[in-house]
Amino acid sequence: MQDRIMDVSKRRGIAYPSFEIYRGVSGFVDYGPIGSRIKQNIEDLLRRHYVIGEGCFEVQCPTLSPEEVWVASGHVDSFADLMVECNRCHECYRADKLLEEVGVEAEGKPAEEVDALLKERGITCPECKGGFGEPYEYNLMFQTTIGTGKGKRTGYLRPETAQSTYLGFRRLWEYARRKLPFGAIQIGHSFRNEISPRQGMIRLREFNQAEIQFFMDPDDKSAPRFGEVADRKVRITDKDDNVLEMTIGEACERGVIRIPFLAYQLGKALRVFEDMGLDPKRLQLRQHREDERAFYSSDTWDVEFASDSFGRIELVGIADRTDYDLGQHMKHSGEDMKVSLEGRKFIPHVMEVAYGIDRPFYCVLESCFREDDDRTYFSFPKKIAPYTVGVYSLVKKDGVPEKTEEVFGKVREAGFFTFIDHSGSIGKRYARADEIGVPYCITVDYETLEDDSVTVRDRDSKKQDRVLIGELIEYLR
Ligand SMILES: [Zn+2]
């Protein structure tokens, strides 16, 4: 499945490995002309849901920050994976991934325990069957320097957008006119120096995120709009690995999901993914186990997608980060992060909704990929499709191309993402449009010159309608 999707993806300008002419470096991806459009649409869909839908403020902060930020956040000390190195060929591996391949969950377990598990299972180097040295911690941040000479400082590329959003908390609090709750969304790049990533777009060293931080009163984590998601039925794996099937409302009532605001955000995320075109039957919720959860978080959940190629993939993480991050930055910077509200003074709690972009992007491709007897196409929802409509001339003579340009101009001026194509047989042009998931194709022919009507072809049904040019824009809308 992944091979067939990646084949179309490379051929049609969707996404492909970076640095190809230098033999490539794993963990990086280029979005091509079509992929960039799709990615933009995914980001815009998130903006519609959170900036418009939830009233969040959008911010954009630097991807590079001085060391102090990451000392305060705890990343310099503990943002690390356990790595093992082969004694014979010196290839390095993530210890928990090696164990995962034999069905042992080891993420977040201490080094001695992981070492014991590796030995107990007799796991050796996948490349050369050599033995491993002791597991050791490997920090995943890319380090660099800012400036030079006397003013030189250590800096890191951010491993998450969240911290840069927290740093501006005082400004945002004023902007929010000193009221809680409010949310701030940041969409942008983050970086993790992953140990030998081998999963295409699923594990990248430079990746795209959309992280939303909701700043809340610790005494009020309610969700006034809970009713909007309460009836959504979903499969849930809880922290003790029990698999349950119930509605979000029931999960909240029975205390499976303890915090109403967190439950609401989980239900909301499911809707967002369906809106993107992900197959609803393949989405599920998973609560982090006690030993896997960050120590400061009181509860963490993921929405996962069951991928044909990669198994269960985490698409968004939703965590109650309590007052930990603002508290840390208050301690390390000396800046007061407390707020005064109704006579109380406290550090706000943060509920984080952390979306990846690249993973949902891949899951959109996987969910929308269709192979019929005679064609391959992506059934992207219209708001995700790279272009809404292609405009074609049936023949290249007798005034038909000129008329086609005229129709193209109308569609373009109406604000649709559109392109014009005069070359190749009409069947080939439809096939090309299908392969990039364009929902509509307009064809101008001899009849158009007589009666001012065009053929509009629907991607999914292949049905063709005859539409008057004067009514075309309304039809497309
Ligand atoms: Zn080896």
C-alpha cells in the first residue's frame, strides 16, 4: 500500500524524499507542487476549527531558541531516547523500537529494565546479528550556536512549538483581556534528531506541527460545548490496556476520561480528522500508560489511526500539562506567570492539543486512495483537494482553445484553485486529474461555441453534467 501511494506521490508532485540528488537523508521530506497545496489545506482546516471554531489566537514564534528555554522546560535534561549500539557494526537503534518489534512495550521504561528485556529476549543487531552495548540516553534536540565571539550562545532547534508559545504568555494574557480560558495555536516546523528513522513520513527529523495551548483556571476544566461531541461512538484503549467501546459522553460519565475539557477536545479531534477525509472506522483513542506519561502530566491521550502500512499511528496528543511549563519558566526566568482572577492568584493550567501535520497528511493519502479496474485516484474531500477544478479544451483548433481560456479566466477570477490543460487526450487528462484528486474537470468542445455550455465531470462518480457557462460558478460553489 505504502509503495503504491508513494509511487503516485513521487510521480505527481505530492511528496518525495529530500536531498535525493545527494543520495538522500532519512527523516526529511519535500512537499511538491500538489502536496504543498494539500498541506496548506490541512493547515487551513485546522485554522477553521480552532481559530474560528474555538476562538484561539494564532502565534508564530522562532524555531531556534537559546538554551535557557530548554533547560527550563526539562528538554536538555530529559528529552532523550534510549539508544543501543551494535558492538560489531556500530549501527544504532532505539531500544524501545527493537522491543516493540517483538511485541514488548518499553517506551519510557528505565535503562536497566530495558537492558534486561533486550537480554531476556535475546535481541541482536538486525543488520549483522551482533550483540549490543548498554542502552544509553541520547538527546533528540539539534544543537547549534547563536551569534559569535563574546555574545555567542548555545541554541537548539525547537523539538515542539509549545514552549515558544508559553514564553509569550504574559503578552497573550493581556491580549485576552485578562480572562481565562483562552487558547493559542501555533503552526510550524519542529525538529527531532531521531535515531535512524525508517518510516517515511511517519517519523521525520524536521516535521510540521499544529499545537494548541489552552490556558485554564485549574478549578474549571469544564467544556461548555461538550454536547457537540457527546454522542460520538469510539473505541478506547485505556491506560491499563482495556479496550472499550462507548460514546465520548459515556466515557466521561464513567470516569474513563476524567477531565471534561480533555474529553471534549478528543471528540473534537475525531471530527477534525473525519473532516480531513480520514476513515472514521480506523480512528481510536488511547490513554497513555502511567509509565509512559510525562511526570508532570495528570492525564494524556492520543487519537490514533490504524494504518495499513504502519500499524497504529499517533496523530494528535492531548495532555493536561497542569501548571508545570509556566511554573518552570517562572522559576528560571524570574518572570511572574501568575494571574489574578476573582481575588485568587495562581499559575494557569495548560491543556495541550498537539497535532502533527505530516502524519495526518499521509493518513489522508491512505484513506482517500482508490484503485478501480481502470483508474487510480484520490477521493479527497473538496476542502483538502489540491485544486478544485481543471479546465480542458477537447480539441486544439477552430476557436476551442480561446473559448477554453475564457472559461478558465472566469473560474480563476471566482477564486477557485484551478489549472488549464490543452495537452494529450481527454482521457489521459482526466486520469492525471484523478491521480491528484481534483474533484471537477470542465471540458470545452464544439458545442460550447454554439450554446455556451460545458461538460463538468465529477471525479468520484465519473458522471458528466452539461452546464451553461453563465451558471458554472454557482454550480461549482
Ligand atoms: Zn550490527
